[in-house]
Amino acid sequence: MKRWKGLPVLIFITCLTVALSACGGSADLGKLGKTDPSDVLVAYFSCTNHTKSVANYIADITGGTLYEITPEIPYTSEDLNYNSDCRANREQNDDSARPAIKGEVENMEQYDVIYLGYPIWWGQAPKIIYTFLESYDLSGKTIVPFCTSGSSSIGSSATNLHSSASGATWLNGKRFSGAAQRSEVENWVNGLNG
Ligand SMILES: Cc1cc2nc3c(=O)[nH]c(=O)nc-3n(C[C@H](O)[C@H](O)[C@H](O)COP(=O)(O)O)c2cc1C
């Protein structure tokens, strides 16, 4: 029986297609890239303005709406003194802690993409971020986490948030230093869209 001469070419094309799709070009970006600036919310919590600075850059770059997650009871410097038995430490050690938020996002339903920023506290997101996520129905939205820290990576801090908004599409998060420059933030945001 004569062998079909196109067979090696077909095998090559099939292998190439499988290899290219395995390279991750098909990551699920949810609604990112299909959005109008008015569909983008940049929500953040920040006590010493590091995360706020990154959030400001993201809002400026995307044209999104900035929303500060404001605690009902503000954190004093004693509350943040992590070398003591401070409020922040006690909350991080309490699975059920959900510090109350002052106010709320108006028209949450209008947003498709939420950039969600927080400082790393003991390797994790502050519990107020859980309060935020559990306050809304975020099903169908795309959440892009980002954080600032002294030196820790984003680690498991973002993936541990997923169950508090399980109906959302979660993108991989990004950690910035407290002194992150706009260009670094811009490269990351533009890379997400690409
Ligand atoms: C209670 C507490 C715990 C912290 N834990 C960590 C940590 O585990 N790793 C780290 O690199 N930085 C840690 N930091 C430093 C903050 O993540 C860092 O200063 C951050 O940029 C602060 O952001 P903000 O100014 O937006 O609040 C901690 C700070 C506080 C107050």
C-alpha cells in the first residue's frame, strides 16, 4: 500500500499546534481587554499609601474608577505595630475576622474587571479584603490582584482569596515594592492586555 505523502506534514502541523497551545497563549483573561474604561474598577486597601500609589497608577493607565476600601475603624500606628500583639496581627490570626468597611461601591454591577490591591500582612491579604469580596456578588467579573510588601512575594495571598469570590475569573496577581515606579506598573498592565 502506498503511504500518503502528506502524512508527515500533517503530523508536524498537529504537533506544532499542540505545542503552541501548551505554551499558554490561551490563558483565560476573562473580560480583560474587552472592556471600556467605565467597566474597570480599581479597588484597594492601603494604610501607609504604598498600595494606594500603585492603585493610582493603575487607575490612570486603565482609565478605571478608583475605590478605596476604607475601614469603619481606621488602623492606628499601634494597630499596625506587627512586633506587638496589635490589631492587625490578631485579625490575621483569626479566620473569622471580617473588619467592617465604611461605605460601598456604587453600581458594582457596571464593572466587569476589578483590579484589587492590598498590602501583604504576614504573607496574606488583610482580612478586610475578604470582607470586601464577600460583600458583593462578583460572579462573572474578572479580578486582577496586586499587592505591595516589604519583601515577601504575593505567595498564596491571592489564591487564598478565590473562595471568597468563586464565581469570578481570577488572573494571576503581581507584587510590587512600596516604591514601585509608574513604568513598572504600566508594563504589567499592558502585558495583561496583550
Ligand atoms: C501587620 C503587618 C504585617 C506585615 N507583614 C509583611 C510580610 O509578611 N511580608 C512583607 O514583606 N511585608 C509585610 N508588611 C509590610 C507591608 O506589606 C508593606 O509595608 C506594604 O507595602 C504596606 O502597604 P500600604 O502602605 O499600602 O499599607 C507588613 C506590614 C504590617 C502592618
